[in-house]
Amino acid sequence: MTDVCAALADHLRGQASPVLFVGSGLSRRYAAAENWEGLLRHFAAMTPRPYDYYRGKANGDLPAVATAIAQPFNDIWWDSAIFEVSRDKYGSVLTSQESPLKIEVALHLTGLASNLPSSGPLIAELDLLRNAVIDALITTNYDDVLPTLFPDYRPFIGQDGLLFANPQGIGELYQIHGSITAPDSLVLTAADYEKFEARNSYLAAKLMTIFVEHPVIFLGYSLSDRNVHSILRSIAGCLTPDNIDQLRDRLIFVEWADGVDPSIGPHTFMIDDFLLPVVQIKVPDFVAVFTALTELRRSFPAKLLRRLKEQVYDLVLTGDPHHRLVVADIDDTTDDRDVDVVFGVGMHAKVGNQGYVGLTRDNLIDDVLGNRASYDARQVVDGALPHILCTNGYAPVHKYLRAVDALDDTGKIKKSANVSPKIRKMADKIRDGLHAGSHYKRKAPTILADVKSLAALEASRGVDGVIYYGASMDAAKVNPSELRTFLNTNRHLRHEKWSKTQYGKLVCFLDWLENGRG
């Protein structure tokens, strides 16, 4: 391990922070995901013919296999009671006969991150990966594993996500083949791949910039992977044989094989008429590689750098700061949509409680979900919460009340505690129940009658069911760790109009479960 770790760290030293290009091997290793063929076998089993029939019909080409399965699956999806919930939700927004297969693939993969290990030998690797110093991630995976491992990285979904946004290249996650959060974005069938490649010029230009400016480390792919070849073919098409050598030492392929002797060295492979120089690493596990990435140095967190770069870009582009200037601590990890900042160091010590008045509900949600370093509880109780609770909406309070010893043994606020009446009122509302509304409150007893856990609720009612009924569950049946994973996996729902309020209530429910129960 030491030789590979030291050699890789030395190779990366003095360059820009690397970018990880992640394939399905990572999800298979850490979350027990199926490979692409295994995924298609799963859905072929729901049709009248076996998987091997579709494979033969498509000459083994997996996108064509997906197309062949999608056709009979479409009829089954419309007729079978198994898919009634999906039809009710998506039936009116289908764009093609391939959409039902994409929808069910997305639902099948939803929550895959809940399979990430909490103990065992892989934990050390995951802890190192979470702390890797990288600028961005690119992936062809649809699932929620990377968004869960890197919750502060802003996601861009599909080619349109890059085309119609303003990516900064720092603290970002590019799901170039789509995401389970948008089923129609999945690049799955032959038609999807044709469309993807026909519109590939912008993506190739964007990736070319990344590949020239950063080392790119491929994880979870084999050198023969069709997705890797497609991407590199697009990159090679932008170069001539004379200047393709500029990519030398920029492309690093990490291949895992059980029991292999660790090694690192130069390698070449053919892309059309080009011999592409790369660095090849072979390892029996990823500890050495991830350790090297944690040993790189960067002055500021990636999310902070992205936000700063974004604001400078907007200011230069428009010449108008829109009066959006806030002073914040250098460790601030406020959601990008909440604050536009000029960063200063150690400001909280100077401004006291006033530094906390500008905190938002989303800041506290991130804090409760463990996505930032904790705030000073006394200053949150005295400064932030009274300000936040001046407007309607729910905000977590029990974590901070518990930290300042304002709760008694039953979880109620002590009469002697010096806290704002607004905080007392919010604590009472949370304790009295967090139903999604009178309609859902009436239905909850029936819906939840046989539900024994949050996972069971999600399995029977989907993500929507957890959003609408999760906070109505008996607290004894809810595992806080399971709820935390659900909320982090589905962070995008905090910004959707239909789910924003109830997402906030679920965070308050989690906070009460962990800190407010007697």
C-alpha cells in the first residue's frame, strides 16, 4: 500500500486537485448494486421472455437489450397492479414507451445508498473517500451513492444540466447519464445513447477543459468499458496526434482485483487511431489510493471555493452585486441558494450573537443532518432561532435546547430556562405531532397500521409515502439513523414546492427523536 500511496501522492503533488470519474464498480463494491446486465436481467424477469432472448435479439449490445425489454415492459407496466402507484404518479407525464422501464429502474435504485456499510472492512475506505481532496466528480451512475457520500457537492444531471447551468468546476457532481431523481434523464436504451452521442459536443468540450486542467482518476471502470471509450473518443476527437500527449499523466486508471499485487506505472491503450498514454494503478483494495487523496492539501473546502468562484463570475458578468453581500465564517457551509458571500476569517468571535442572526432554517437543517460543523448552541438559541421563528414554518430546536441544558428529563423546556417564547411554541408544535395536513392525518392510521419501520414504509409507499406519513409514525418504530439517511439521500426534496414543508417537518421529527424524547 505504501508504495502506491506515496507514488500517487507524489504524482498528484503540484497539480490542480484531481477529478474523480466514477463507474458502477464503486456502487457494486460499497452498496451491493447490480451491474448493468444484472439490472436488465431483473426487469427482463418481469416480462414473458427470459433475458437471454433479449440478449440474443440485440446481439449482446446492452443498450439494445434495454430497448428490447422496454417494449413488452411498457404493456406490463400499464396492466399490472404491481405498478399502480407508479402509474398514478407518472402516467400522465410519460414521454415514450421506454419511460416505464426508466421509471422502474429509477425506483429500483432509489435508496441504494442505504446499503452503504456501517461496519466492517470497507468502512475505512469509505471514510477516506469522504475526506478525499477532489474538485469534482463525474459519473455515469444513476444512483444516490455519490450524492450521499458527497452531500455538499452540487449535482448537475444529464447533458442539459450542464448546458443550461453555470458549472464552476469545483465542488460539483456531474451525473452525465442522468439520475434516479429524474427518471426520464436516464441514458439506458439504444435511442438514449444515440441521442447522447448526437449531442455530445458540448459535454466533450466541458470534459476537455476538465481533463486538461486536472488529473482525472477513473474508479469503478475497466479499461474496456464502453462508457469510458465513448468519453475518451470524444476527447480524442478534439485533439491531434501531435497534442494528444498533453494528456499524458493526466489520466489515471485505478483497477481493483482481489489479491492482486499493488502496482502503479505507465500504460497505453488504443482509442480509434490514437495511442492514449495513461497511468495505470492495480490494487487489491482502495485504501492506498484514497489515502493519497486525503493527503493532498487545499486551503479552503471545495463548496466554499465554488461559491466564491460563482459570485465573482456573476459579478464580472453582470457588474451588479444585487446588494447581496454577507460576511460569514470561513467554515460556513450554508446552502448555496441562501447566501452569497465575501468570506472572512474568525468573524463570529467579533460579531457575537449578531453573526448567528443571519442563519436560516436550511442552515439548521444542514446542522441537524450532520452536513456541517456544529454551531454554538447558546448563540443559536439566543440569536438565530428567535429571528428564524418570526416567520411561519418549522425549524429544529431540540438539539440546541438540549445542548444548553434547557430540557428536563421528559424532553420539555424547563420553566426556568431563559429561551424565547417563539422557541417554546415551536417545541410544543413539534411535540404535538408533525402531520402533513388534515387529509394525511386522517389516512395515517390506515396507511401505517402494518408498517413496522421507515424502510417498510418506503418499500410500500415510496419516497412520497415517507414524506407524507413518516412524521406520523410511532416514534418507537422509527430508527433515527434510517431517517437521517433518507433525508440526506433525498436532499433535493427540501427545495421542491410539494415536499419542502414536510421535509422540514421530518428534520424536526429527527431532531426530536434524537434530542427531545424523555
